[in-house]
Amino acid sequence: MAEPVTPTVRVQTEDFDVSAEVAKLTEGRTDVGAIVTFTGLCRDEGGALSALELEHYPGMAEAEISRIAAEAVQRWPLTGLLAIHRYGLMRPGDNIVLVAAASSHRQAAFEAASFVMDFLKTEAPFWKREHHANGEPGAWVDAKEMDDEARARWSR
Amino acid sequence: MAEPVTPTVRVQTEDFDVSAEVAKLTEGRTDVGAIVTFTGLCRDEGGALSALELEHYPGMAEAEISRIAAEAVQRWPLTGLLAIHRYGLMRPGDNIVLVAAASSHRQAAFEAASFVMDFLKTEAPFWKREHHANGEPGAWVDAKEMDDEARARWSR
Amino acid sequence: MVKVRYFAWVRERIGKAEEDIVLPDEVISVGDLLNWLKERDEGYANALQHPQTIRVAINQEHADHDEPVAGAREIALFPPMTGG
Amino acid sequence: MVKVRYFAWVRERIGKAEEDIVLPDEVISVGDLLNWLKERDEGYANALQHPQTIRVAINQEHADHDEPVAGAREIALFPPMTGG
């Protein structure tokens, strides 16, 4: 690997199309052997939720995801890295987040995508609030200890 | 998790569309929080290759991938699992294999997709042969020790 | 003067999204800031009753509670993140 | 009679994709089969010169070299897999 690639990071309200994003990531390249994508979706928690509201810290959200992505392209020999995080109101089944890592080798792609997600969960300034099935705003989602443990795997 | 889901396994010459396949995997469900996809593509090895030829063992290829997928849905709480492997002549940049794992939780989706790929590499009866840049059939690709080591991670 | 921003339930409990504050000299660290804000009124007290759970960013970068606030243009207080 | 199938460079070296074979009584295990086939001609000898590298499936399931071939309808010989 020569220079690390420059990751693409976007924070937006609009939905995204996984195939289209991946096509852009690999366009004109013939050295990509493996692409791993992670898509996070809004769940209805057994019918209890009508939506998730995602608040974010504009500016810092982009900056923080960019820091995480920059660390990933330093650690793994990637040919491309993309992270998109949406904000606003998400209905069950809606896309919330997309991470795509491309590499010549599958292990690098798997690890980089997993790494970016673990840090994104615990470091990127987004907050989820539940909206009940009746449409009323409900509780803010609590941070999970599991997510801190997932992040700790990567310390070196 | 109640019953493990029934994986979808296809062995085909036709290309696939990742978004369309993922949409089918999650259609009508609102309990999917995470989807991990792995796409394996044909590389040109720095311009040395014009194509990869993929031979397979019809019948056993489907059966073996189905066995691997069945093991994955037993080991992880998945809401959906898909594996598609193509055969025939692939040009650089062409899709070769797709594995998609859906779950309520991201770690399960990451691990299941990675598990299926590691076993698919070492157990599914497919063989790659290189075609040189001049169009002549070249050498059969050698199996990698790294792939056996990757598989060994999952033994329990 | 520093711009202080609040997010999620910290914002809701304090009742505003941001404000400009002139910090007194005795507020040296992030931890000092949290303890000082907590005394302002019931909303702040409610939002910051467990200061150790509050995450802080200075100039849009995560900051520990023992970091100095000197030179900050923007300080943000928020709960642990739950994105992704 | 058992159908024997060959794939990838095993197929190329032997010069055919499949054949029906009546196995002699002394061929008990997969390993016996490989050693017996190796004696047939140069093509087989070339394909099977390092029997330990040859992977085998019986009735479309992977089989170790010490497994018996009795009852097999279909036996396949091939190099280590390189798909994915």
C-alpha cells in the first residue's frame, strides 16, 4: 500500500443507496477484492416504537467520524472507506448509518468496517430518542456498556 | 430468538445487485437493526489478469454453502442470511460472491458474515484459474494457508 | 466569553440549546465548569446532577473532565452518545 | 460401480471430467482409491502424485482420506478450494 486513501464522510438527512455508494467507492479501480458494508436500521422494538429521532452535533459529528475513518485507513490497507450517518426522524426499517470498507483483502475490510462502527457508536455525537407507537416522544436511548466493551477491543 | 431463519443460497452465472438482495432479505421486517454484506470482486493483479475463470462442482457447491449457512444461523441470532456465489468467467471489477447477514445486533451480523466467508473460502467447491492479460488461460490459483488459519478461528 | 452548547436530554433539562457565558476565573477545568453550572438553577442542577456521566467537547473535540477550559471558543455538554 | 468426478487441475491432468469405475475389493478407503488410481497411467500419476493435497468428496460431502468408499454413488477428487 502506498498512501492511505481519503475516506468519504457524510452526515445527512437523506436516505442512501448501498449499491450506488459502493459503486462510487470502487469506480475505476481493479484492485478491490473485498467490500464489507454495515448498514444500521431503525427497529420498532416489537411494535413499541413508531420512530427514532436522531439528534446530532453539526460540525463535530462530521469531524469525529472523519477522525475515526482517518484512523481506520492508517491501520488497514484499504482502497476505499465510506461512512454516512443520517439524522432526523427515522421510521422502522429506515437506514440510519452506512459504513463501507474496500480492500484487496477480506480481513482488512471486515476489521475496518467493524472498527469504524464500534467507534462511531461510542464517539460520534449522535443521540437517539424513541417515539412511541402512539406518536409521542419517549425516552432517550441509554448508552450500552456493551458498546464501550466493543470499542475497547481495538485499543493497542 | 425463536427458530433459526432459513438461509438463501444461490450458485449462478448471473451478476447480483447488493441493494436488491438486501432489500429482499429485510422485506416486511422491522426487527432488523444491522446488515453486514461482504462482496468479493475480481481483481486484475496490477494489470496482469484479463479475467478469472471460476469452476464449481454443481450440486455440491450449493449443498456445501447451505451447510455453512445452516451452521451460521444456529450460532448467531440472525433475522436473515444470504449467500450467492457466481461461476464462469469474471472480468476485473466483476462481483464473484455476496454474503449478507441481518440481525438485531451488529456484532452477530459481522461475525456471521465473516464466518460464512471463511468457510466458503476453504470448504465450498470452487476453483479459480487466472487468465493472462493476453487472454491465454494461466495458472490455477493456489489455496492460501491464511485462509485455513482464518477458518480455524471459529472452531469450538 | 465562550459559547456553551447542550444536546439531547442535557439540552432539554437546561431548557436551551446554547448560550454565551463569561466564565469566572475559578473555573479552570471541565469539571469545575460542570460544578459551577450545576449551581445556576434547577434545570442545570437536574441536567448535571451526575456530572461524571456528562460528556464534554471543547472546540468540537472530546475532552476529559480534568482538561482546562482556557482558550475554548465552544464547549458542548451532552449525554453518552447513542448513534450508529 | 461408482461415478468418479474430477475438478480443476485434477480434471485437466487426468484428461476427463468424470468416469464410471468398478472399484476392486482391495480399495477400502479414500486413500486406497487415490493410490490405486495413481497407477492407471501418466495422467493419473501426474494428477495424484501428492495424494495428501487432494481433497475428496463422497456423495457431495467432504471426506477424509481414511474414510471408507463403500456405498459411494459419487466420488469427486479436486485440489484445495479457492472460491470466495
